[in-house]
Amino acid sequence: MRPGLLFCKIVAGEIPSEEVTSDDVTYAFRDINPGAPSHVLVVPREHITDAAALRATTASCSAQIV
């Protein structure tokens, strides 16, 4: 995790969120400004800079997010 980044703070519990589900790889929570009646964000618990940083070790995380 990288301190100071919004999703990292949400995953760390520093910013409150309404949890939908979570496990050791991902955290899912309701959007505070939903674009649809049910809008859930799923983020990795491990900080991943961007899609180019994905690697074999993050494959299970990528599969859960999608």
C-alpha cells in the first residue's frame, strides 16, 4: 500500500466506506456518488500502480477485480 492515495486509505480503513465484501486480495465497497442504483468498486489490497505493473503474482487479484 502507498500512504496518501485515496484507495489505499480506504483499504487501510483511514477513510470510511460501506463494505460490500472483502477477502485477503480485494476490497469491495459502495461508491459515495453512484452512477447507477448499485455501484460497487472493487480494488486490490496490494497497491498496483497501473495495468502495466500487473504480473503473474497479481493474476488472482486481476481475475477477482474483473
